[in-house]
Amino acid sequence: MSDWFQISRIDDYTFALCEHGHWERMNSYLLIGNTHAMLVDTGLGIDNIKNVVKSLTQLPVIVATTHVHWDHIGGHSLFHDICVHEQDSEWLRNGIPLPVSMVREMIIKEEFYKKPPKEFDISRYSVFTGEPARILEDGDIIDLGGRRIIAIHTPGHSPGHTCYFDENHGYLFSGDLVYMGTLYCNYPSTDPIQYKRSIDKISRMTNICKVFPSHNEMHLSKDIIDKVKAAFENIESKGVLRHGSGCFKFEDFSILL
């Protein structure tokens, strides 16, 4: 097994599988219950994430997709039990609205911080398409056996973007909704108004202890949610919460509209 993935132990039954050797600085998460394990996203597809998962658990694995963008579904082809929100399911079945040539260019557009595995060949890279095993709706429960995970529909970055909340530990796996970096609301498939509503939605959750995003730094304080909420309110108050308004920089993050 290569050293592409950096494994970070969050607790005895929760791990981060990080790909910080790439400019995307992607984080996937493995949650282990009594009967099943759940993998939140499958990363970039540069190395075999299933091998890493098998080194940590022998339980059957459920893949919980935060959203169907190439950097979150890179290892989906290695698994069978895939969950996705209804509003992103057609992208999973029929492909994301980007040609594979553009995705390949995006993967190698910047120099890697770490040498990729010798098996990695960008000319053979493909973007997963397939039939999900389960279509999720807001509030659905994924039961791992003694560990309940709630799917929270948080559209804006994509129509079916979903956060996953581990109610046992107060962990929110926030996907691309909240993280330290640039929050993207500028694509044609994004919706700044929905994005703000999703931030408002999770800000009303009182039982979040930690936020675990899909990019960059992990173990974020729940205060990041209030900061992003205040930022969106600031943009909205100026009447510019719409596509094409530009990039708004705040203390810990930026919002690109």
C-alpha cells in the first residue's frame, strides 16, 4: 500500500483519509459501527482508497456521497453500496457535466505536493458513473449498528449536496458546504440563495461539537458555521448574493459568487 493517503485517527472508531499531497487537499472519512462502516466520499481516485479502508475495518462499507463532483467520487467504482441524494443521483448515473479531458487537466493543473502512486496514469483516469444502491432524502438515517448517521440535505454547492451528522458524537461531516478556503457558489449548477439557506439550516443545530470538512484543515470548531452564516448575511445585506458578484474575503475563508 502506498503512502498517498495520510490516515488521521479522530477517535477509536472514526478516521480521516487525507489526500493532502494534491492541491485539492481532500479529506474522506471512515466511520465504524458495530455492523457496518461508512465512508464519507471516496476522494480523488489517484490511489486505491479501498485498500486503506480494508486496513482499518473488515465490516461491510456503505459509501455516503456528499455530492457528485469528481474529487468526491474518485473511488466509487471500488464499492457497491453507494448512497447519494436524489438531486445529485442523475449525475452519478449519467456523468457529471464536465468532459473527462477537463477533469484530467484539473487534476494535474498544479504540481503535486507528494509523488502520486506509480500505478497512477492520468491518461487512463475516468469519472465514475453507476447506479446508486440507495437514494437519500433529507433526514434519512444510515444505521451502522449502534451508530446513527443522519443525512442532511444542504443544497447550494450542488443540488443534492448532503452533510452527514453523527448524532452519537456530535460530528458534522460538512462536505463542501463549510471549510477553510474558498467556498464555491459560482458554477452554473450552484445556487447562492440555497447555499445561504443551507448554512442557516445547520446553524440551527445545537448538538454539533465538531465540523469535519472535505478539504483542507480538519477538526474545525462549530464556530466556523456562525462565521460563514454572518458572511452570507453580510453579502445578502449588500444586495449582491448572486452569481457574478465576485469573491468576498473573510478572516478564515472566501465566498466566490
